[in-house]
Amino acid sequence: MEEKIFQDKPRNKRRKKIIVRNNFYVFICYVFSQIATLIAKWLGFSTSSYFDIILILSFSLLSVIIFSAITLLKKEITKKFAYTIFFTQFCVWLLFYAFWVFFLGEIRSVAMYFAILGLIFMFAGYIRIYQALAISLATVVIQLIISYVAIKHYNQKGNFIFEAFIIMCYLPCTVFISYLSSQFRHQRDDLKLAKRMAEKVRDALWGEMELAKKIQTVLLPGEPTLPGYSISAFMEPAAEIGGDYYDVINAGERNWVLIGDVTGHGVPAGLVMMMVQTAVRVMVTNHPLISPANLLKRINRSIYASIRQLKEDKHMTIIALSFEPGNRIIYSGMHEDMLMFRSGSGSIEIIKPNGMWIGLKEEIGGMLVNTAMTMNPGDALLLYTDGLIDALDKSNTPFTKKKLIDLLKENGGRSADEIKKLIQDELVKYREIDDVTFLVIKKD
């Protein structure tokens, strides 16, 4: 089967463009050369006739039209077609060149300079060094033959030895141009190869990032439920993989809500987040009556060791809340202040966690305490990460905790979903610079 240079439409179109453009470049060189011939005739340096000049220019234009039409009408540019069109064009241009050298008469050497111009156009990285050398040598041979015939057999003015010397001076120049063309082509090909490899790596990494994002999304609670409460959650990573964490776990008599934030964001933060989530679920499933302080103490030991193995300087703010029968909640950890809307008074209570981050020290048991609080019907608890209050508006003014308190105070009597929606609507006006997560828990 005939080898195909381009198998898709964009590359096929690009190949056609290169062939037509190179054809046009050579024609432009002939235009310049015929203008120079006209000037030489007006100055009395050449015996060329106007008819000869117009004839060569007309035939060169006609060849451009024919070759361009053949190329554009060709549906698929194959390697064989590309070589055939190149060789045919080469022969036609040499034929024109031969006639032009002859008709130049006394100033035949002028053709060499315009040949260099044409070659430079074609050497612009689109032909290989052996093709460039073939064109150069063919030009020299044609120039020598026509000059000899014109001087020796048609008695045109000139000294063949002198013209041969000028022609030989042209050859080193074209060889050097050929070398530069080859080097340029190699560099261009290397850059294209590096670009393709970079694109493959990027696509592979993007695929892995998408997979990691999907895994992280799957691990999050889909529609969290909390008996005796309504709960509504929102999470939006600043990068493809986020470092924010929240979970709602139903474990027998106790139900758990956890929220945390790994320092930074991206893949390392996301990896630590998923390790914490997995460890928490395993621990709560195996020890459903474990206290929040004891849970975080045990989780910290494994996470601390894992972070050291990853050689990452990471730690995580986290708070664990155990919802017990009735309206009693036990919590422990260190995270952003919790905001409680008290329906009885319409006031906001700021609850400051008193504990320790995980992943920073190997043992944190002595810094963790269990604290109790209660929620009455109609009360609303807001948990959030710092990405929410650090979001910036157009004037770089942060969202702030005060704004969050005002929103909760004004709308705390609404449902959990409504409160979440109101915060989201306000957040749209801001630019998020970190992962954003918040949970609204409403006591039924």
C-alpha cells in the first residue's frame, strides 16, 4: 500500500499549503529576476527582447497555476505524490532557468544571484540537505552548459573561463546554505518531536489527574444523611485535586461528621486527604464507639508516618464531631471556628475548637480533648474551610468570617439547602484562591 504522509485533514491541508507556497516563492524569484532583466535592457546591459522576458514570466506563472491546481485538487497527499510533484517542478524550473540564462546574454552571471534567492526560499526548512545539494548542483550544471553554448556556438559576448569562475564561486555558498538548511530542519524536527512528547506526557498526566479527581469525588459522600438533622454540603477544589476534606459516616448508634484542610492543594494535598479519609472510615467502622479525640490520635500516627515517607511537608487541620442520640455532640480537633445559629435567640455562637492538627507531630494525644455541645431544634451549625473566608472580590477584599456570620445570622432560620444556596450565590462574586468546602447542619 502506498505510504501516506498525512492521514488526517489538518495535516493534509498543511502539506498542500507547503507545496503551493514553495511553488509561489520560486515564481516570486522569477518576477524579481525578470524585473532585473528589464532594468538591464533599459540600461543597455542585455540584448534580451521584451518578448523573451514576457514569455518566460508567462510560462512560469502558468506552471504555478497548473502545479497549484493539481495539488489542491488532490484529495490525499501521499509520499509518492509529494516526490513526483517536487521532481516535476524542479525539471520545469530548470527549463525556465536554462532559457533565461541564454536570453540574458552578456549578463548571464546575474542568474546565479537570483538562483540563490530561490534556493533560500526553498531551503526554509522544507527540503532535506540532499535535495538542496541536488538543486544547487543542477543549477551550476545548467549555468555552465548554457553559458558555454551561448558563448562558443551563438557567439554571445563573454569569457567562458571568467563565467565558469563566477559559477564555481556560487557553489560553496549554496553548499553552506544547504548545510544551514539541514541544521535548521533538524532543530525544527527535534522541537516538533519534543512538543509531541510533551503533549503525550501532558495528556497522560491529564488522564491520571482526571482519574484521581474521579476517585476523590467517588470517595466523598454522595447524599449525606444524618438522623435527626438535615445536612447540605459544598466542595470546590482550587486545582483538579483538592486538599479539603469532609465526610459524613453513619456507624450504628453514632454518626460522624468530619471536616479538614490539608496545607496547600493539588496532587500531594489530595493524596493526604484521601489517606485521611480512608483511615477515618476504617477506624470508625472497626471501632464505632471510639471518642473523637482518640480517633484523631490514632489517625495522626499513621498519617504522620505516611507523610514522612512521601517526603512532603504537609499537615492537616481537622475536626471530628460525633453525633450521639438526642441532641448531644462530642467534638475534638483543631480547625476553623464553628458557627452556630441559635434559633431561640437568633444569635450566632462562635465555637472555637481546642485541639491539635494531624501530621505535624508523631504524638498529639495529650493535646486533644473531647468537648460536648448541644443543638436544639431549629439550630444551624456551619462548618467551613479557610478557602471560603479567604476568597477575594474584584478589589481583592476577602469574603471574611464576619460576612459569613452576618449571612448565617440573617438566614439561619432557613433550611440547610437554602442556607447553602445563599452562601454559594454570594461566593460567585468572589475569586477562589484555595479549595472551598462548607457544610450546613440543621437540627430537625
